[in-house]
Amino acid sequence: MSEEAPAGLDKLREDIDRIDRELHQLLRERAAVVRRIGLAKRTASGERAAFIRPGREAELMRGRIGDHDGALPAASVARIWREILSGACQMQAPFGVALYSPERSISHWDLVRNHFGSLTPIRLCASAQRVLQEVGQQNTIGVLPWPDHEEAQPWWPNLASEDARAVNIVSALPFYESATGRFESRRLMAVATYPPEPSSDDVSYMIVDTHPELSRTRLGALLNQAGLKGGVMATYGREGLMKQLLELDGFIGRQDERLGRLVGGSDGAITRAAVIGASARPLGVLDTE
Ligand SMILES: C=C(O[C@@H]1C=C(C(=O)O)C=C[C@H]1O)C(=O)O
């Protein structure tokens, strides 16, 4: 080893120590601003304030990943920011996650921990129904399996309620993936009583009650005619009624006028259309060349 190297390293490590102090100071400043935002939200709306803003969080993440360059992997930056955002939400109003993982997959646990951070308690529930009950109680976010065509008792038809305190789909997990850090490609949906909110790129979820013989082509044409674009994610038929879960482009609110147009223009083929939430479109796999 040369004589120079240790001295050079000492200097570089001093640089790291200085940068870390600066980063930590900035994190403390950020937390102080978050505290003020939390107080302002509580003053304006009390305990029912939207302490978690999924659309804003998605935009912040897109901003950091969009600006990123240099040697640090983008997935590391994304994970750091998810931790910052989750800590900032926990500071304002503590919350927990109720997770239903039918296969008890550790990758489900991993996705929840990665998105909702180190502080968030995660409870494993025995059924999707149990998760939805827990979400009805305060400050619990539910995490449920991605809807699938094969399910005998899907969870998603329960979300089409008229209740103002309705449970909504608010996020799709994972928001980002690391090519090397995942060992299975799994997706989950987060549901909560706080509202989904628009970001610059969203997907909305809608349940339509349809005539059992309505074809995919005709459904596509009816959607198009109502100014909507998307496809079927899952279907559930019972007693001559078909419920279809649709994934649609863009943010669509529960009161969107296109819902009435869709039902009204369908000649009785669609008897009801209900939006059950939205999520920011995920960033996908980061750090691929
Ligand atoms: C700070 C806020 O609360 C939460 C924390 C955020 C943050 O740390 O940047 C962003 C959105 C909210 O989920 C806010 O509403 O702006």
C-alpha cells in the first residue's frame, strides 16, 4: 500500500462525514415543515384530514427519479424517498397496514414494508373480508391481492358502495421495482378510507354490472363512446348478473359524468357503473440499461 492512500482516504471520509451531517440537517428541516403541514391539515379538517396524499407522493417520487443521475442506483433513491414519505405520514397520524396474503408470500410482506416504511406495523389477516373490516376502523390501510379472473369470492365487488366513507383503491404496489432486489414479480392493491387523488399519470378502477352476454368488443365500444379507455381486469358472475372490474386510463372521480353516459348509452347492457378508486401509474423496473 502506498503512503498516500490512507491520507487520501481520510480526506474522502471527512467529506462523507460532512455530507452526512448536511443531509441529516436537511432531513430535520424537512420534518419540521412536515410537522407544520400536519398541524395545518388537522386545523382545517380535524382527524379526518387526508394525512396521506398518494398522488402528491407519486409526483414527489417521479420528480426524484426523473432528476436522478450518477452512480447511486435509482432504486436506492426510490427506497430512501419511500422511507422519508412514510416517516412523514407516521409523524402526522400513526397508521398500520392490514395485509391479506393468501400464499403467505414473503414478497407480499416485502412490498408492504418497502412502500409503507420501517415504522409501519403490519398485521396479517386471515381473509380479504377481515382486511376490509379493519380498514373501516381508523388509520388502517388494507393491502389485498391483485384481482384475478379465477377467484370464487373476490374482494373487489365489496368496494362498489354508495357510502361516503367508502373504502377506495388508493395505490398499486410496487410503485417501483429493482431488477436485482425482487425475487418474484408480484402486485398488490392498497385500499383505504382516505381518497385517491390525481397525479400526472393515473389508472382508475371501475366496476360495471353488465348483462352476462355483453361481449368484450361491445363493452370496449361502449366505453369508447362514453369517452373512457381501458380493459377488463377480472369478472365475477352470480345469479345472472356479471360484475366486471375495469382498469381505465387517467383519473376518474366517483362522480364523473362519463359514468352516467356509459350506463345511459348502453341500451340496458350496463345497469350500473361505480368507480372504486385510482392509483398512480407505477415507475416500473428501475436501473435497467
Ligand atoms: C407533507 C404532507 O403529508 C404527507 C407527506 C408528504 C411528504 O413528506 O412530502 C407528502 C404527502 C403526504 O402523504 C403533505 O400533505 O404535503
